[in-house]
Amino acid sequence: MSKAPRNSGQPRHTRVAWAGFAAGLMIVTLIGLRPLGWISTGTDCHGGKDGKDQELVVATGAEVGAGGIRRRLIKEWNNDPKKNIKARLVEISESTDEQRAEMVAAAQSGRCVYDVLLLDVAWTEEFARNGYIVPIPAETLAGREFLPNSLETGKFENEQYAVPFAADAPLLYVRNDGKNPPPPPRTVPDLLSSARNRGYAAQFSDYEGGTINLMEAILSGESTGTGGAEWIMDALKDSGKVLGTLEKWHDVATASNGDLREESSLQAFRSGYVGYMRNWPFAYRRLVMDPSMRNDQGGLKFDLQAFPGVGILGGVNLAITRNSPHKKAAAELIGALTSPDAQRLLFACGGYAPVLESVYRDYAQVTGGAKTCGELLDGETGEGDRSAEPESEITTGQLRDFAEAVHQAVDRAVVRPKSAYYSTFSEVFRSCLLPVVLGSAVPPDFAEFADALRDAMDGKRHSGDHCPAPPET
């Protein structure tokens, strides 16, 4: 998840007309009341003059779904004659770490490179606290029944700074190409027992995915309670239990090359190298559309269920940048991208997990609202336009099973610790524990490790040697 991040914005040209000291004092006073916020700077950042030929620039990571459905939604916005400003999607990188670095750099530069950001849900606190994004107007959320877990990830100090665009929670993919497939694992001990023989692919590499998989492993080992900012500190008080849990995952992860990411996990599962895979919802469409994942009768060679342990809530949120001169239009675009129609297309045609309860209700019904990608596109255009549809169709029944597994996974998932310095915390957290799972280091000094994590939550790097090197052999 890696191309180097690229700044695709244009230089900022400022035009400010001063009408004497009194006017200047008024501007300063307004800005002091609420830093930038919804006050337009009058800056022409993306071309054009007097509102003509300007554009909304939407920054995002690389498309993980199929069919280019995000670009289709942007195209629909641009084709609407009622919209007087066009939108442009800029894909920064496949790597979430690189996406964040580019977005932070753009915000700190003071230039309005981007108007709308697709943020990993873990970044809301950082971007809101540092003033990189502004609160969302209430009318953008009106009439939408968002998933409570996902909506909460966009809040900072009880104010909504970001709107859910796509949910994410871990799913378990199980190969069933044998005549007598094992029963689906209902508990983590069941999974670990079967995975020792059949192989298991997860994401224990040194990136944010590794942090998430570690958190899930510890939570699923019943080392602590319900998640949130304090669960890690609580877990580390029982270091023996944490180590026991990580050792169990070590046995499974190292047997199947645990140093994997999302794509490499998908390849291991697709090839039959492993019988189980923990991955995000995006993998479902990729597997369903792969002819090698179907048997001679056309049935799927795998089953799907919510991860049997405690999952970590993922996903991406839409936010408006502080430096955007088009905040009203940006809010309208966010509303369009989170409408029920847009969310149905994202789900059925792109494999994105919906953020609206109504979409899940549609696909829980035997008849009625559940429609395939092709049916949605036909209804949208009236002309059978399948330009955003893959080569073949995912059936209504498959979409129903997919929606049920995703909804259950999202409902059960817990959030990562909220901190303006989450990225620092994440790096420190996995710096000691990933090597333990992969068998390349001895366990940390848990007292020092806990101190290092507390410092990281405040953005400070701990100077102590809390991650000892493995003994020489």
C-alpha cells in the first residue's frame, strides 16, 4: 500500500484588498474568534477568476475497489449543470503512511493544495487538533443514518470534523475447495488451531496494518476489555498474558510467512498457500471476480465471515481543509458522496463497506432494495451504461452475504487510541511487539514499554531501551 507522494497542487496566489486599518482589524478579530474555519480567504487556489473554472481537489489514496467507481461519482458531480465548480480526484499513494505525510505537508505549507481529504479514521484527531481541517456543517449530515461506530471516528471534542465515506473492519476468508471443508471457526482458539494446519495470512509487516493486527491479536486473546485509549495500558499490566497471546499468533504467523501486507496476503490466499486469511472488505470483490476462485459448478472456493475475535475499526472519512476557499461546495460534494445512491454504488460496484444503515437494510431483504452493480447502473442511466462495472456480475445473494459479514464486523469493532500523535504512538507500539510475533526479538521490558507508549501519546519519543535486541547466538 507505493509510489512516492506527489504534490499536485498549484501555487497559491493571494489577493487581499485592504480598506484601511478598521477593515484589517475586523478581519484579524474574526480569524481570532475561530482560526480560518468557515471564513473564506478570497484566495484563488485552483485556477480561474471570480469563481470561474475553479475546481475542488479531492486528495485520496489509491483505489482499492474495482471499476473506478469513485471517479464515476466525481464525474457525475461534474456533469450536473447545477454545480458551478468542478471536482478533481488526486490519488496520492497506495501507502497510508505516505498519504498522511503528504496531506500533513500540504496543510502545514499554508497553500490550498487540497479542498477535501479522504482521511484514515485514525487521523481525525491529529488533523482536527492541529487545525488542518474544519468542522462539518450540520446540514451535510442531515437525513443520513450513519453507522454509529463510523460516525464517532469523525468527531473531535464532540464536534463533527469528518464524515464517514467507507467503513472497514476485519473479515475472515476461508478456502472451501476441499470435499470436506472444516466448519467455520467461531472463536479465536478455533481459528488458531485450524490455521496451524491449513495456514494463515494476516498483516504483520512494519506499517499501520501491522499495528492493527497486533491490537486485534491482543484484544482477541482476552488480555483486556473493550478497546479505546486506555486498553493498551491495561493490557500491558498483565504482560504474561500478552506474551502468551503473542506466542500463539507467532506460531501461526511464522508458519505462513507472517511478514505480509494486504496484497501479499491476498496472493497467498488466492494461490492456495494458506487456507485462512484475515483481510479487509476490499478483498471480497477481488476474489469473487477471479475465475481461479470458482469451482467447476461456478461456486466460490471460499467462505466469508466476520473476524471471530475483536476487530479494529478502519475506514476513511471525508474532511474539508482549513485552506480551501470552496468550503461550501466541498460540503456539498461530501453530501453527494455519502448519499444513499452513492453508497449503494460504492458497495455493489466497488466493494466498499457502506457507512449508512439503510444500505445494509437494502441488502438484508430478500426482495426490494438489493440490486447488483449492473442493475444500479441501468437504473441510473436508463441506457444500460456498464462503464464502471467489472467483466462479470456479483450476484444479489453474494452481495447479501458480503453485507451481512461486513455489518457484523463493523458493529463489533473497536476504535484505535485517539491522539493527535497517533502515528508516533503506532510506530512505537509495533516497534517492540512485531518482532516478538515474527520471532526476531525477545520480549520488551513492559514497564519501560508502557512509559514509551505514554510518551508517544504526547508526541514524544522515549529515550530508554524498551525494545531489547535479541541475544547473540
